[in-house]
Amino acid sequence: MATDGLARSPGHVFYRKLNELLAVEGFDPWVEDLCRPTYADGIGRRSIPPGVYFRMLLVGYFEGLSSQHGIAWRCADSLSLREFLGIPLTEATPDHSSLTVIRQRLDRETHAQVFTWVLALAARKKLFTGTTVGVDSTTLEANAAMRSIVRKETGEDWRAYLKRLMVEQGKAKPEDDISDDELRRFDRRRQVTVPRSGAAAA
């Protein structure tokens, strides 16, 4: 089929506007520089651009998709999301296994930095309003600038919350000085219960 015969989408107003803002603010060059230390030039097959990867996670966040399978399927199925990702119909969108590989490669701080940057930009440009976000089935309260995120029920930040979980599970003592690397390893391995109604991806 000729390319001019392929289906077209008018695009989603929100995602189109967000893409315009990301382009103006230089999101893709910025996030590539941020992730560069974790990539090796000329080794392995061509990687998914960091800008595409983080856009897919944002789709999961904005649409309440709680799994990488769900995010991958939604992006493959939607013309407007393909436009948001910059992937034409003649190319396959990244599958869930590719998302898993990148998610394991990038540390939590990188993910948090990118999400904070994008959500602060969207809030500043009035693309959405609100002060509560959901991450891994946990309701988190964030200030208007999105500079800090805390657990709504207890006021704990990420560090305090994970340390408490480690203490409750007998993996640490309250007086222990636990490093961020130890907390990240614990966070990756712990079981997370997702409500039946679904939770926002992060």
C-alpha cells in the first residue's frame, strides 16, 4: 500500500499540545543527555529513543494503565498515540519487553526527574490541574511545583516510605542507615498490589 493510502488521525488535542510544549522546551535533547551514561554507542541493536520511552510511560500515567503490556498495546492500537510517539504506521511500536529492559536500565532518580520535569511543565502551561498523583497503587500528594512528592496518608517521602516497609518486613532496623541503592533494590523486588480498578503507571 502506498503511504498516502495509510490511515490518518487528527490527533488527540492534549497529546498534540503536550508534544508542542515538549518540542519548544527541548525535551528530547535534554532527556537523551540525561540518559546518555546508561547507553553505549555502537553496541547492540538500535535502542528506543529515551523520548519515546518516556512518552510511553506518560501515556500509562495519563490513561491509568497499570502494566507495561497495557501501555504497549494501547500505543500500538492508537493512531493519535503513534503520532504522539512519532512512530508511523509503517513501523512497529516498542513492545512491553523493550520497556522492561529500559526501565531496569534507568534508575529511579532519572524516572523521577523526567516525570517531575514534564508534569511541572504541563501544570505550568495549564494542560491539567490537580495536586494528587498515583504511583504503584499509592496515593501521593505533590505540591504545585511538583518539586517533592510525599505519601498522602502519612506525609512520608519516597525514602521514608520504603525504609518503613523494610523495617516492617524485618529487612532493616529503624536505626539502620540505608543507602538509596539499597532502597532501590528493595523497591524493585517488593510485591506491589494493584487495585482491580487500576492505578496510574509511573
